[in-house]
Amino acid sequence: MGDATNTCDKKVDRSRCKSDEERRERYLAKHRRYGNKSYTCELCVVVIKQAAKAKHVKSVKHLKLLSETE
Ligand SMILES: [Zn+2]
């Protein structure tokens, strides 16, 4: 029971520690890394997120088109 109270306290503390500015900066940094960048696969004619690129180029659909093109 004591653990549950501890977790709750930590949660409150953590959000109180972050200033709005710090939170905003983190949000923007995260967005810069994942949100804004997009990758266009000209082979599949599809726009995906940069973060999903690695997964996409290994996908069956992409590899099939790749083998058909070559
Ligand atoms: Zn593709």
C-alpha cells in the first residue's frame, strides 16, 4: 500500500519540477525528431513518417515493388 502512495507522490513531483518552458522545449525537440520529417517512398508513391522509414523499406509491399522494378 505504501508503494502506491510513493508512486503518486513521484508523479506529482515530476510534473511540478518541469517548468513550462522546459516542457515546451522537450515537446519541440521530439517533434523535430519525429513529427515534422516525412519520407516519400517514390517506389510505393507513399508519404510516411521518417521514423517509419526503416520499417517500411523492409515491408513486403515495398520489397515486392523493389524486385519488380529491378
Ligand atoms: Zn516503399
